[in-house]
Amino acid sequence: MKYTEDHEWLRVEGDLVVVGITEHAATQLGDVVFVELPEPETVVATGDEVVVIESVKAASDILAPVDGEIVEVNEKLNDTPGLVNDDATGDAWFFKMKLDDLSVLDAFMSEDEYNDFIG
């Protein structure tokens, strides 16, 4: 997996990139009570607001880490937003994207680099 400074993780599955938030981010948010997901077939640019997460502490936006097209969203989060707290790097992924060039992921942090980043 690769990691962003915004505490997102990116995992390649075939020709798609799966995006979620890290356990560190989920812990900082507190208990997640609502997740607003994008529509499939949405084309996004790096930095676009893609997901809104509401927790008992705050509301946060998840930004697109790269340019691409959202091809699938995790519908389970509509009924079970707390899954973000229970399995942030597994079943609680937010969306899958199709990218023109997977090599853009080389610019993101490795797990060791991310762990150093969060201290």
C-alpha cells in the first residue's frame, strides 16, 4: 500500500486503485456515524472533495489523492459507517478508481515512511 500526507491509503488491485483512510486517521476522527460517498463514474482531479465523513467529534472531507475515475464505491459504509473504525485498512475502503497511469503512485509514501510521518 501507499500512503498520503492526508492519511489516506491506496492499494492497487489489478488496474484499479482502492482508497481508504488509515487507522491513525480513523482513531483521530473518533466514532464515525455517517459517510457520504461519491457516485460511480465520477471523474475527479487531485484535491477534489470526494467523500464526507462525520464522526462524533467532527466532519472531515476526503480528497481525491490522484486524477481518475471513480468506478465503484463501498455501499456497506452507507449502512455501517462504524466499519471505518473497526477495519479502516480492510473492509472500510471508500472507493475504487481507474487511473490513466499507475506510476503516479510511486510519489506516495511506503508504510515505513508513513509510520515515520505520523511518529
